[in-house]
Amino acid sequence: MTPVRAASDISLSTADTSIVVVVLAISVLALAMGFVFRRQVLVTSTGTQSMQEIGAAVQEGASAYLGRQFKTLGVFAVVAFLLLLVLPADDMTIRVGRSVAFLFGAAFSASIGYLGMNLATAANMRVAEAARHGDRDAGMRIAFRTGGTVGMATVGLGLLGAALVVLVYQGDAPKVLEGFGFGAALLAMFMRVGGGIFTKAADVGADLVGKVEAGIPEDDPRNAATIADNVGDNVGDCAGMAADLFESYAVTLVAALILGTAALGANGGLTFPLIIPAIGALTAILGVFITKARADESGLSAINRGFYLSAGVAAVASVVAALVFLPRSADGLRDQISILGDPVVVDLNPAVRSAAAVVVGIVLAAFILWLTGHFTGTESKPTKDVARTSLTGPATVVLSGIGLGLESAVYTAVTIAAAVFLLFTLGGGSLILSLFFVALAGCGLLTTVGVIVAMDTFGPVSDNAQGIAEMSGDVDGEGAQILTELDAVGNTTKAITKGIAIATAVLAATALFGSYFDAIQQTIGTALGENGDLLQSFLVFDPRALVGVLIGGAVVFLFSGLAINAVTRAAGAIVFEVRRQFRERPGIMDYTEKPDYARVVDICTKDSLRELATPGLLAVFAPIAVGFGLGVGALAGYLAGAIGTGVLMAVFLANSGGSWDNAKKIVEDGAHGGKGSDAHAATVIGDTIGDPFKDTAGPAINPLIKVMNLVALLIAPAIVGLTYGDGANDMVRWLIAIVAALVIVAAVTVSKRRDIAIGGAPKGAEVLSDR
């Protein structure tokens, strides 16, 4: 068998070193622009005294939650750091580097999440103040540049970490960066799950008691859950989504560098995957600057225009970069792009085909943006149809939203599948080159990530601004209408960016899947030679692979169920607490008493942190149990099943939830009877069901499938070593699998034993409408 060239044989030339240094400079520029955008936000007026008081309460609650969450996650980080030191690597230098990179990846992910939360809670009152003076453009600019700050931090820190590792470790950089990606993904998953539970427990609790039972507006200050609801928007959507997109950025870079060194070696394999995101950082700055609504257009049109223009510039620049920095001939690459040692003779132009792969990723982002907007936008027919079903009650609202989610998942999955197949075709018959093109498409899609983060953060900032305005009572007339418009735009941008985040996750996971295959191939080529049984286990009709596929799909279902049940339990506690306050403090309803907002924030914090452990343990230990118990072929099937099921489930949950949310907005804007009507109550029920769909379980699937792929990538050499060759030891292998399975069983059992309403209903906790 002809061995694949090892990445450690590759070193940076003088020209390559210069490229990496330029990328480092661009990463610093992106971070500097983030500070510029941040300063532009903070110099604006903070509003009236009551606005500032409410904003300060939201900021205090969000900071307290994230502080407690980071302390909890510190334990997981220490354990993961030590485990990475134990896992096999070429030498101790790589082991230590990988573990240290893990800490940096986790720290960067946490920092971006905290930055997103901190600035968003400072910007919300400023947007409300701009609207109070009738300045829609200023309000939109503040909200979008808040997101632009986080977007610049995302691309800047991602590029900084990857470029520094490449500069220091050169050919060994991909192995070290596995730790960087794992740290970013693990922290993002925990922040997504914990933040999602917090925000939706508060949101569902506030809606069910406030809107449905007490008949008061959404952000009425008499509702004790309103502050917690606004806090949740920031720890879930701002902190969680920022960390999610950062880990997608980091993980895609990791996969591209691993596959780039395997496919192209020293011919751009270590540098080109850095050049494309660097271009994206520059075009993101452009996108944030040019996003400004004209007098006669909606805010959404302006944001979409900024996205499409920056994406177009990124596509052109990426094509030029590919033609300049990559070889025009495959000569000298054939030993590196062979499949398991069998030579593949391909007549291709790597530069042109790599450029095409990047463009495919950028076009995919643009198409997913349109497709998600079509199914979830307030102006689209599918969402209007869901709103119209409110005339026949909540059951039909729920059914229509589920149907929309199921249908939209098919179109999104087929679109992504078509893109992946096109990328495979570009590979000209070489599997490793095709997988590299998938990673490059992911890099292309992520050239838009700076603008995507800005779009996503725009949503919770505008939502919080409207909440602060309503709670303070200081904004009415034209100002209230401006905030309603910005909130509707933000609602749509949040749904759109969830769709793009899902596509990013799938491409990143597919590229990581290829990296897992490359890790197995490296082990086979350098240590074991031909092994027919091992190779057969990768075939889909082998029972081991099929069992893996089934288990991988089942884990996605279990993970989603755990997340939704966690919201149900936590929301139950909020419902009982808000009812208790209404009952025991009758002065709340006539404004003579203030609700205890802090009590609800504290309940959300404790419950969300308690609930996030089980999904996290499932994500880490399930691939360990499958891999060591059933082998690398079964683990490959497991990853395939998780990716396939994950994309369908994530899109279904996100788009169903988004359609229910915007259907409610349509009714609240006056359609089908408007606020207070039976149709409004029906859409509120649909929205409360959709909340954990779109903001907890659905988004958390993105980091889930990448965490599982990274775990598989890290443990693959150990599995092969314990299964085949001189180091085979079935007893140790099965012991590891059994321990991992027992951890999962214990965690799920503990979770299921918790009462659906956290200890049951307190004595006398009757429904308000029955009093």
C-alpha cells in the first residue's frame, strides 16, 4: 500500500509564512474594527431613567447567569484538557499543544459569547431611545453594528487562533487544531443548551401566565418573568448563537486544514484554507458598513442587500485568490489524493476547482437565506397560511406549523445534499480531494459569517428594545411603530441565520467526517497495511455500519427530547412562580406593588445549569461507546446517521418554531382579529410550543453533530490500535465502551427522574383564569 504523505512532512516556505503573517494582520484588523463598531454603539444615548433601570436589570441578570455558567463549565474544561493529554498523538509536544489549543478554543468561544451578551444588553436601551426620537435609521444602525462587533470578534479570534497554530506547528498544525475546534464546539454546545433552556423557560412561562391567563401584553412590567425573558434573549440568542457560529468557523478551518494537507500537501494545503476566511473578514467589514436602510425600503431589504453584496465581493475575491495561490495541475498530488492507496488518475485543475468549491459555499449561503426567509418570513405565504389557521383554533396552528417544518426540512436537506454531490463531482474521482472541496465550501459559506452574526444579534437587540420601551412606558406613537418594525425584521433575521447556521454545521460536520476517514487512512497506511475486515466495516450494507447509522440518528432524537423536556420542566417552575406572585401580591395588577423579577431570573439560572449536563454528556460519550464497542466502521455509520438526521431535525424544529413566532406577529399586527382575539390566543399557544423548538433543541443540534465528529476524530487512532494489530486489547476496548454507556444511562436516568414541573405544583397554585 502506498502511504499517504504525513502532514508533519510539510513545512511552510518563505512565501507561505508571509501569507500566514498577512492573515494574522487581517485577524487583528477585524478585532480592531470590532472595537470601532463597539465604540459607535456606546457613544449613543442610553435613554430615560426608567429605560436605564430596566436595561441595567437585564444586563445584571445576564452577566450573573453567564458567570455561573462559566464556573460550571470550568469543571468540564479541566476534565477534557486532561483527557486530551492521554489520547494518542505523534509525540508529547503535539499532545500538550492540542490540550492547550483546546483551552484557547473554549476561552475564545466563551469570550465571544460574553461579548455578544454584554454589548447587546447595553445596546437595547439605546435602540429604544433612538426610536423614542423617531429615528429609525439610528435604531437600526445601533442594532446592526452591535452584531457587527460580535461578528468581527468571531472572525478575528477564529483566524487569530488558527493562523498562530499554523505558524508555530506548521505541518502538525491540523492535529493541534483538533483541540482548538473541540474546545470551541464543546463550549458552544453547552452555551446553546443552557442559554436555550434559560430563555425559553422564561419566554414560555411569561406567555402562558401573562398573555393567556392574565390577558396582559407580552412585556407588561406586571409580569414577573419579563426581565428573565429579556435576559434569556441575550444569553440564548446573543451569547449562544455567537459561540455557535464561532465554533462553526473554527471547526471548518480545522477540517479544511486537515484535508488540505492530505489533498494538496505543501501546494497550498496549509495556507489556502486561511486565505478564504481572511477574505471573508474584509468583506464582512464592508457588509456592516454598507447596511443602511433607504427612506423607502424596509430594514430587512437593507440587511439582505448588505449580505448579498458582501457575499458577491467575497466570491470574486476568492476566485482570484484560488487562481493566484493554488497549482493549475494535479501533477505531484496523486500520491496524496489516492483512496486507501489505490492510485486515482484525475485530469483536473486544482485552482479552478477549488475556486468553484468556494463559490458553491457562498451561493449555498445565499440560497439558504432566501429559502429560510420564504418559509418563516412575515410576508411569505407559508407563514401567512399558518397565521390564517388561527381562525380555527390552536390545534390547527400547531398542525400547520409542524407540516411547514417537515416540508421545509426536505428542501433544505436536498439543497445541501445537491451542493455536497456537486463538490464530490468537482473532486474528479478522488475522495480526499472531494472532501477537501466540501471543507472549502464551508470556508466559502463562512466568508459571510461576520454579516450573519450581525443579522442574528440584530434580532434580540431589537426585541429587547421593544420590551424596554413597553416596560418603561416612555415610547409611543411613531417610536413604538419603529420598534415594532425593527422587532419584526429581527424576528426574520434570527430565523434566517438559524438556517444558514444549520447549513454551516452540516458542511463542517461532513468535512470533519472526511477528516475522521483521513485519520483512519493515516493509521492504516503507516501501521497496519491492508485489513479487509476493517475496510468492509465502512460499507453501508455491513451490519456494523448500519447499526451505527441507526444509533446516530437515535441520539439526535434523544438529545432533542432531553432539551425540550428540560424547557418544559423549567417553564413549569416559572409558571407556578408567576402565578404565586399574582396570587400573593394583589397589588401587582394595579401597579401598587412590583413583581419579584430577581426570583424568576434565579429560578431560570439554577434550572438551566442543572439541565445542561445530560445533553452534554450524551454528545461526548455516545461516540465513545459506539466507537470502542462496535469499531471504527460502526462509528462512521453513527456519524453519518447523526449528520443526516441532524440536518432534517434542526431545520424542522427551527422553521416550525419560526413560522409559529411570525404567525403570532402577523395576528398581533391586526390580522384575524388582532391582539386579545381567539386567533391571537391560538398563535400564542403555537409560539410557546415553537420556542423550545427554534431556540433550544434546534440550534443545539448544530454544535452537537460537530462535537460528536470531533470526538470521533480524536479517538479514531485509539480505537484502531485497540482493535487491530499488535496492540489489540478487546478487554480494554469493551471496558471503555461499557463505562461510556453507563455514564449516558446514569445521566438520562437522573434527568428523567426530575418532576415535569420541578418538584410539582406548589400548594394552591391554581390557574389564574379559574380563580
